[in-house]
Amino acid sequence: MNYHHTRRQWLKSAGAAGAAGLLGANLTGLATGKAQTGGNSYTTYFGDLHNHSEYGYARGSLRRAFKIARSHLDFCAFTPHGFWNDISHYENGIEKKWLDGFEVTRKGWPDFIKLVEQFHKDGEFAVIPGFEWHSTGMGDYHILFPDTGSAEYARFRELKEFQEFARRKGALMIPHHPANRLGHRGTDFRFRDDEVSPVLEIFSEWGNAEHDRAPSPYIRHTEGGRWTRNTMQHLLAQGYRFGIVASTDDHLGFPGAYREGLAAVMAEDLSRKSIFEAIRARRTYAVSGDRILLDFKCNEELMGQEIPYCREREFSISAEGWDQVDRIELLKNNRVIKRDFPMDRVPGSGSWDNPVLTRFEYGWGPWPALDMTRVCDWVINISVENGKLDGFQPCFQSGPLEEERLDQIISSSDHHLKLNSYTALRQQFEDYSTKAVVLRIKGGPETTVKVELEAPTSVSLTMKLGELAESNEMLFTGDFPRESAMLHRLVFQENYKSEFTCMDEDNGKKDDWYYMRAVQANEQYAWSSPVWINKNKHQNPDFG
């Protein structure tokens, strides 16, 4: 796979973008992947297909959510809470929260569609309209419409009617948090429609539905933990076929919130039409936080494909992370059959020929027990001397909700990056108070990275890459308990990127499925959609 380090041009008028509150800014230096198969070329785009704001019963203004999404994502589907077909009466009358939220969505739908059209622009930022449908018995789905002309708010009592509506509209329905117990908003796969629901959301702020012992358990809601029979691996073992995505399901109006999940699609271009085509073809994968690039092929067929029986299966596997990659795994029928360990490779003098990674993380500070939950505003300037800033990835999380504050990349160039941000020890996802930006730098041991703060106070830190190869370093904004930051130890390309091929053989007594998983040292994950090899209709009993 060839990597092209600039997906979109870095915009020039940084000051104007900041003053306009990111009305026109779309500043990223993120890597993107190119993949080819069957004469077609695809680009990997990252987005959020499932998030919430004050349209519905969540929090955070919708206009702010659009600005946040456009500032750091390729695409976003906004999915206000729409209806609950079998809602009951609950303790303390809490159902009123949902019922009132559904009315907000119904009444605000025309304004919502206008905002979708205002922010959407093919080739720059794709905006997809939709809404969410709850069901205690059938599980939750969000519907995505192919355009605003087809986007209609409607309420359905029966899942089958909802699916027929989606089919007429050319829409997609994505089941999410599937690992809940049946009868407790877990997806009932017996009634899933493959045509309108080709993919499954396996990761969000709810947790990880890969299997019931996977990292990131379901802990944030009252529906219990993960039910084995509704996890991804169990469903695959039952013969269900689906691609996979992740999305945030964020409820603080922050699409693309770090650590809460993102969807990756391999599409011909950045348009609604191409994104929908990629999802229907299951050319999708899931990441938990960092935008790990995956390429996964079996006999030159991309992820998501169904392949006629073949005895020999050659796999082409590639992963490029934004931190040290501990391992890359190939799974067959839910069991690991191949592991690669980039973390074990020892960099040498030639390692400086390729870009290195360092992460600037900020926001450690007084913990809530000290009753100091203040907001800390950060103005951060990062410069690279005797080298080049080859790319970067923002890692902005949703909390705390501050309507008048935004995490913003103000300006960027080959040698400089400026951002405004804010942190506080409240409304945190999994109690992480820090945010970060990862830098990809082309240079050598004498290349310097300088971090200068304008706020919360005027302090700076300068390190040579050679020094960062040996140790990280901290930046303190004052005496305890003032906020602090860290410039992380370098990660060399040998340790964040790997490509390899491997073989497997099988006699085809049954259908087989394969998928890949990448695990970073900072506990961020990526999972490919599976490929399926159909069973051999003419088995050779002497083989295997």
C-alpha cells in the first residue's frame, strides 16, 4: 500500500479561521491510505456515523457539533434521537427525558436539514443526515440517508416497517451497541436485513463488542455488560456476514471524540455517494481512537468480500499507527493464526531516514477530590527546526462540555503548528483529563521540537529528537497542583508501521472468515471487516 501524507490541503488563513470559529477551516495533516483491487483505487477516509447533541435528548449545540466535525473529520453523520418503539414507564418517570427529546428532533428537523446542507461539500467534508431509533426488543439502529432530499423524519412501531422505509429511501440502518442482552436493547440479529444493514457498529463510548472478554467492556450504562451471544465473534460464528465500523455515540455534541470510536471507509472519493457505496460493499473498518491505517486483502480481494472456495489463501496485511504498534494479528474463525510484533524491532541509524512520531499530551492537573474542577485554557505553539513537520493527528476528547470553547488547529505549516484547546477534570470519558496532538516529523537526531505556551502561562520546552529517542520530558505550568504536559518519547517507523504477507490452507469443509486486528501500546485498536472464503462444494477427503 502506498501512503500519501496529505489528504487535503492545509488551509492558509489560520487567523481568520480561528476568528470565525472554524466556520471554514478543515485543517488536518493526517495520513491517508491508497488501496487498489480489480483496477479500482480507493482512499481511506475517517468519520463518525453516530453522535448526538441537543437535537434529541443529549447536550451541546448542533452548530458547534458541525464546526467540531468539520475541523477534524472527513465525513460525519448527525443522528439526533428520534423514537423508541416500545418505551415503558420507568422509575421516577425518567421516560420523559426521551419523549421530550424525540419532540425536539421532530420539531427541529427542518432546521437540522438546513444545517446539513450548509456544512456539506463534496470533496471536502461530507455530511450525512439521519436519526436514531431505540427498541428494547429489537435493539437500537441509526438510519443514514443518501442525501437531504430523501431525509425524512418518521416514527415506526415495527422494525420491518422501518427497514422497508429505509429500502425505499436508499438509506442505511446501522445496529449499534449490539452486545446488550436481547430484550435490553441488544440487536436481535434474526430480524436484521442484510440489504439495509450491511455493517455493524462494534465500538463506541458504550465499549467494545468484539467479544465478551475484549478490552473496553460495557460499563457506562445500566443494561448490564456484554452478552456473549451478541458479540461480533459469536455472530460471525453463527454464520452472519457483515462489515464493521466504529463511531462515538457521543452525547456531548462532539463528533469524532478521541477514544470513543471512528469509522474508516475505503471510498473512490469524498462524497456521500462513494461513502454509501463503500459501506454497502463492506470496505470499512473500525478504530477506537487513533486513525490507524489498515490494508487487508485475501488473494488480492479487499476486506468485506466473499470469495469462492480456494485451498490456498495469501494475505496481504499492512498497518500504520500513530503510536507504537504492539502487535498485528490475523484471525481465522475467531482464533489468531499469525502475529507480527512491530514493538520488538530495534531501530538503527537508518531509522532516521523515515518520519518519527512524538505525542504532545496536556491536561494533567488537580483531581476532583481537591474540588478544583476549573477549566484550563491552552494556547500551544509547536515548531520544528532543522526538520519538517510531515503530518499530525489531533486527539481531542469530548469533555468537558464548554459551549463557548473549541479545540482548534489554528495554523499549520511544514515547520509550525498552533492550537487552542482546553482541559478540565470533569465530564471525562474513562477519566482521561488529557488531550493531545501527535506529530510526524522528518528529521534527524539534531532536529529540535520546541513547545511554547501562551496560556495558561508563558513557558516552553525544547528537545532534540535524539534526546526524545531516549526519554520523554514534562512541561509544568507552575507549582503543584497546576496543570502539566508531556512530550512523549519518539516512535520510529519500524515500531509504528508494518507490512507482511502470509499463507493459509484449508480443505473447505465449512465457510471460513478472516479479519485483522492492530493493537497500539496506548491501548488504541483497529479491526478490519472480515473476508469470507466459502466452503468447498467438492471436498477432497484426503486433504488436511
